[in-house]
Amino acid sequence: MADPIQPDDSTLRHYTATEVAAIFGCSPRWTLEQAHAKRIAHTIVAGRIRFRADHILAISKANDVDHRLA
């Protein structure tokens, strides 16, 4: 039987808009606006917008530009 998920498991870590904004070098307001408009991946926890690591990776990849096509 597999071990149960532990509370410190990195897949359970949720980031705030302020933390995500710091990662991407944008404002928390922009991050929240994009989430409210459903333009970026996010989740709602206790009525608050939060981001998991997989959301942050999806946001990062969403606007990738292939330099070979330029």
C-alpha cells in the first residue's frame, strides 16, 4: 500500500498571487486580473485564488515562443 500524502508534500503547496508575481516579475494585481479572467491556470481555496507548482509551470509555458520560427 502506498504511503498517504504528507502535508509537506510539494504538490500540496499553494502560492499566493504575490508570490507568483514575484516569480514572473509582474504585479500581484495583474496576476489576479488574469486569473479572474481565466487567462491563467489557478485554483480556488477557501474563496481565494491560489496557484500550485503545476499552474506556475503552465503559466510559464503558455506564451512560449519558438525562436526557430522567428
